Amino acid sequence: MFELIFPHSYQKQEKKFFKKHSDLKEKYAKMLRLLMADPFHPSLRLHKLNPPLEKFYSISLDMKYRVIIDFVIEDEKIIFLKIDIHDKVY
């Protein structure tokens, strides 16, 4: 099982995001459960980003919204970095 890490800067973004998009909370909770159990689950659409963000990965909350994560496989940790609309998060 993977450990999910939410830095303070991400928590602020998350709070602001859900003020605007409270309807996505259930999808977000499902995404978190999937990430902890199996970050490679196909519905997450996990993929490595292109430069200049090549150190990070993106997962899909849905077709419009993305979450950027730092995915440390060796330590089984997933660090959350950004959450927003697809075009804004990159």
C-alpha cells in the first residue's frame, strides 16, 4: 500500500479547488483509494510528464481535471503537488 503525502502548499490548492468544484469530491475520494491500493490502475491514467516537468507524473481526476504528483516508487510514497484544470496544472 502506498503512502499519500499532502504538503501544506497542496492542501491550500485542494481547499480552493473544492470550493469551486465540490461536485468532484466523490471522484477525488475514489481516486485516492485507487492510488493507495494500485497507482497503476488504468482508470487513473498515470503518465510521466514531458519537459520541463519530466520528474513528475499526472493522474486524471476526470477528462477535465488533473493532479500532478511526485511518484516515489522505491519508498512507496506519492507526494501531491498540484490539482487544477488540465490546461492550468501544466
